[in-house]
Amino acid sequence: MDQTNARIGEAPLPTTGELRRRRNVLVQFWRFVSTSWVMWRLAQKHH
């Protein structure tokens, strides 16, 4: 019944460029800042 392992095995693997972006500290920092900014704006709008 549980097909979790089969579904994980069929999932696409990340490309070389995607792995490079995931390891890049500047990209991680930018994503953190942009996500935090969006959450801050939402909090300010609703309070």
C-alpha cells in the first residue's frame, strides 16, 4: 500500500546548477532576507 519509497525513487534529481545555488551562501542569505521581508510586511499589514 505505501508507495513512498517508489515515489522518492522516481523524483527528479537536482541539476548541477541547482546544487550550486543551494550551496551558495549569498543566494541563501538573499532568500532569507526576501522571505523575512515578506513575512514582516504581512505582519505589519495585519496588525
